[in-house]
Amino acid sequence: MAKVQFQVEPHPAQEDEALLRAGIVAFNVSCIHEQASHFCLFARDDGQLIGGASLWQHSDAFYIDVLWFEDNYRRQGLGSELLDRLDQQAVSAGIRKIFVDTFSFQALDFYEKNGFEVIACVPQYLLGHDRYFLKKTLSF
């Protein structure tokens, strides 16, 4: 084997980072025999993107990777409406589980209010903030 060298690259080439991601995805697929699909649910006001969610879908679960709304659209029920639509999408796809994670300074109360339960917490995960992992089980 050639001598392996390690180096930190503060601004890695996109193709190098893509190779890392493709490698772990291929490994995961070889273990679970399924590749997740990706989709987004966007919220627009008069054609302007004001928020939404980016998700990964497996045959048995959704994972919410990102959920965000612009500041002036928060606390108006739009996030809850978006989650309701995701619930409907999951049920129509035969999926009963939705997972998400959030930090203590983000949206823990919001997710709990919308039926998610904390399944794990990593205290002091980042700069003194806890990280929560949540699950919502849907009934058909």
C-alpha cells in the first residue's frame, strides 16, 4: 500500500466531498439494501420562497433534514401546517415514522407541540447546547 497522507482542507473541492458522500451512501445501501430518496416541500408567498422542509424518504420513515421559515412568517401556524402536510404525505406513502433532530435553541417545543417525542438527547452537544432526536409515529 502506498504511504497514506492526511491533510486538512478548509475549502475542499466539491467533487472530493461528493466522493466522500457517495462512498458512505454506497456502503449504507449495501447494508440496508435501499437508497433514500430526497424531496422538498416548499412554502411560497406570492411566488416567493418563504420556507419549507428538505427530507429523506426510506420505505419505512421520513427524516426531516431541514425545516425553516423566514422570521416574519414564524409563529403563524405555517410550520404546523407544513408538518400536517408531511404527515399526509407519509400516510399516503404507507410511512408511519418521521424523525427529526433539533438543538435546544431551535425548535424543541414546536416539534413536541406537533406530536414528536424525544427519543434521545446529547447534552452539551455544541457550544453548551443540547441536541435532541425526536420521532413521531403516525396512525393510519
